[in-house]
Amino acid sequence: MGPKHQRTLEAIFEDPVRPNIAWRDIEAMLEAAGAEITEGSGSRVRIALNGIRAVFHRPHPQKETDKGAVKSMRRFLTEAGVTP
């Protein structure tokens, strides 16, 4: 993972939870970590990483994830064994 992806990962695990992480940066970080990302219907995105699977919704119309999605991503990454 490059330095930009590492910063995104650290931002996901920051306390208090940040509400302004761009979803595009999260997807790029997941791909760099080896995640398999597939499109679902609507704004759904299926993510598989280290045997753990999850479904997330891309934020719209804004580009940033909300606090709830960041917490869910944090939980997913922890289960997949990816932490800063």
C-alpha cells in the first residue's frame, strides 16, 4: 500500500470518526489492499477481502462517506485483518 492509501486507512481508524473521507479514496485503498470489488444494483458495492465479504452503498449525491459508513468500513477492515 502506498502512502496515500495508508493515510486513507489511518483516517478510517481515527477517533473521533471523520465524516469527510472521499469514497473514491476508500475504494482505491481497498484495491491496493487486494480487495475484490464488484458492482451491485443501484449504488451497492460488494467487497471481498481476506475471505470477509460486505456490501456497502456508495454515497450520493455527495462524494464523502458519512460517519456510519466509516464505522462499518472500520469494522469490515478489522475483521479482514487490515489495520493501520
